[in-house]
Amino acid sequence: MIEQWENLTKDYIDKQFKKDSLESKILNKFLAGQNDFFEIQTNTTNWQRKKRTQFVKKILIELGSQLKYKNYANGFAKNEIDENICKGFINKEWLFDLIWYEELANQPYVITSYKLIMECEWDFKRINDKSGDKYSAMKFDFQKLILAKADLHLMVFKLRSDYEKDLEGLKEYFEESLKSFKDLDKNFNLLVIGVVDVKREKAFKILNYNPYRII
């Protein structure tokens, strides 16, 4: 069962997750950067999308590096990532928009675990989509997340301006996707961040699914 949508707050994080969990660490980073994220405003949609994607990736790259994980994510100029802080970061896309992983010591190309995989999507409809689905771009990327085994799967996407009437349907979509995929890892752990950016509200909406989480 997937939790209900909640606004990202310190109280929500402290009540829902263990202090040392990946979810807690990641959401605290998003919460700390929330104001800066929403200050990225421009009339040029592509520029805003690029800068917001970089913002999301950068906080995860820095956190992953602090946790001693190796990181793959692309989209940065050479001087945009501090290599002294982000050791183990590789400025390329590999399989997902961002990935944290561990590998065998002194054995390159021998991965021992995926710690985090993330997909980030700002478009609503996928190019050439004929389904009429309002969130086809996000759903297309989400299909990739459920294929891989990792400690945490993170989906970041933008909610539409009339998002209130979409929340229940989106929750049902995630539930149906996980229930229907026959090869889903039994320990599958999902964190969804829906970005609300309208005049009346700017917020991160959170969904979580982890059948083994201890509250």
C-alpha cells in the first residue's frame, strides 16, 4: 500500500522515516534547498528545466559523495561540480538520470550494489504519445525504475497546475504499476517527489512505498 500524498516538511520526514535512512537524508536535502529551487524562474522553459534538473542532480551527487557512493549523472560543465567535494562522480548518463552504486574494492566494473536510481521528468506529455495520458512523459520514465533492483528508487516530476484532481489517479497509477509488474523486487522501495509550481502554491508533494519500513 502506498502512503497518501504529503507536503514535504521537517515534521513529515521525522515522523515517517528513520533518521539514518536514505529517504530521510534525501528529503532533508530537498527541504533545505526548496526555496532556492523555486527561485529558479525564467520565461525560457528549456533554461529553467535545465537549471532545475542540475539542481536536483547536484544535491544528490553531493549527498551520494558524502555517503562514499559512486555517482553517474550528466549535464554539467567542468566547473559546475566541485571534484574535491564530489569524489567518485562521473559526468555521464548511465542507464538512469542519476545512479549511486558501490563496486568491489580494486575491481573496476564489478558492481556490488545500486544504492539509488533516479529519474527526473519536467514534461507532461511524451513526444508522439497517442494515449492522451496527461503524464505520459513521467510514466514512460517510471517504467525504467521498476526494472532495476536498488535500495531506493526516486521519481521526481512536475505536477500540472490543476494537480489537485490528479493526485488520487497518480497514486493509483503507481500502485497498479507495482502490483502488475510480475518481476518486481520484493523489497522494492519507492520515493516520489511531485513538484507543485503555481502562483497559489510552491511545494514538494511526497509519496512513499516501502512494505518493510518501520514507523
